[in-house]
Amino acid sequence: MGKQSFFDRFVPLRFRKSVPVVNHVALHGAIGMGSPLRPALTFKSANGVLERAFARKGIAAVAITINSPGGSPVQSALIHARIRELADEHKVPVLIFCEDVAASGGYWLACAGDEIYADGSSIIGSIGVVSAGFGFVEAINKLGIERRVHTSGESKSMLDPFKPEKQEDVDHLLSLQADVHQSFKDLVKGRRGAKLADNDGELFSGAFWSGRQALARGLVDGIGHLHQVLKQKFGDKVVIRNVSAPQGWGLKRLGFGAQAPDFAASAIDAIETRAIWARFGL
């Protein structure tokens, strides 16, 4: 082995122009819903770290790991659009790595990648829209509770869980869901194109698959993990630089000055978030 130069001994690999650097961002969690202990994944929470990841000049790529069962379609669309905007602005390829699950809104985010990879056992897909709730009409009748609702606008209390369900209200909800679903389908078709094994049918039925099954359907480009794939693409000396949101300074970093949590709302959010993960056995 040849003698190391001063440069080789003391200059970190990530500062050498000859060594490829890949910035890595983790987008984890339910989208648009969370709790004090599990913050929501939103455009606001993701934008800063994404901007930092793309800002460094000379990087070979940005890698994004996704572990999300979905959530808000609007927040999914905003984060997806921001990733593509930054990728086009900086002319940097985006490589997506799906972990336990990239389903529904999580797969919406994955489609921001130029290439998508998954573990063979990852859960991928669920390209659909769902709305779920409960009806308590009989319960409040048995308890002798009188429901009092006053509205300005005949549809303001639409789908109230304490009132009998009306078919016209259900039809309106289904129409709204169909519109959002169409946007999701258009995005997947636009991003995956000819890679899709089936341009309609079961792919957009809301079903989900393992990583290997998703590969056969063209929803992902390969089976592989972050370090393995990046070394194959950029060589053994590739530097993977984890990028996270800045913590800031002062009292907020120590937990002072933060708004007191609404524990009742947080409990409901936690239940809803748990239900989304549970759909995929997680």
C-alpha cells in the first residue's frame, strides 16, 4: 500500500471532490397527523430539511428513506411537489428507499424519486382514498341524550356521526374521494409511466403489496437497501451524509416556551395515527 499524503490523512472524505457524496433525508411518520410524542410529517416539518439536503453543491444524489402509511393527500402533494422542485432546480437525482411501509400518501411521496427501491418485505401501494368513522345514533338514543345542532347552510352538518346517514351525503363524499383518487392515479401514471405493468385495474384499487410484488407491478425499480444500492451506484467510497432539521438555540430547544399540548386532541390524534399504521399490520 502506498504512503498516504497529508491530504488523504487529514481531509475528511466528504470534502474531497473525487469522492461522491449523497445527502440522506428520512421522511417518517403519518402524514398530516401526529401527537406530542410523534410529530406529524407535513410540508412545514419537511421543507427545511429538504432544502438543506439539496443545497450542497457537487452532491451525487439525494437519498430519501420513507416509512409512512399515508395520511393527508394535500400534505403528500405539497411534499412531493417540493422534492421535485428542488431536484429540478439543483439538477440532482432523487433515490427513494422504502422501509416498512410506503403506502397511500407514503407512496405518493415515493413517486417523487427518479428511482424507487424497497425491501422485499416492504408494504407498497394502497393507491386509493379512504374515509372512515363511526355512527352513534342508536347509542345516544339509548342514553337519552338529545343532540342539538344549529347551522347556517343545509349541508353544514353533513355526515354528522350522531345523525342518521343520508345517501346524498354519502354520494357527495364518494364524489370528493373519486376526484382525489384521480389526482393520485394521474400522478402515479405520470411519474412511473411505461414502468407500470398494468396502467389501470388492480394497481389503483387501493390494494397493497410486498416489495417483491410491487417490483413485478412496476411500482418500484428494485429490491435493495440504502447503503447497498448507493455503493453499487457510486462506489465503495461513497459518503452518505445524514441531513436533519436544525434544532435551533435558546429556551425552545430546552423545551421552554412551547405551547402546552391539548391532551384530549392528542389522544384522538394518536388513536387515528395508530389505526392508519394498523391497516398494514404495523
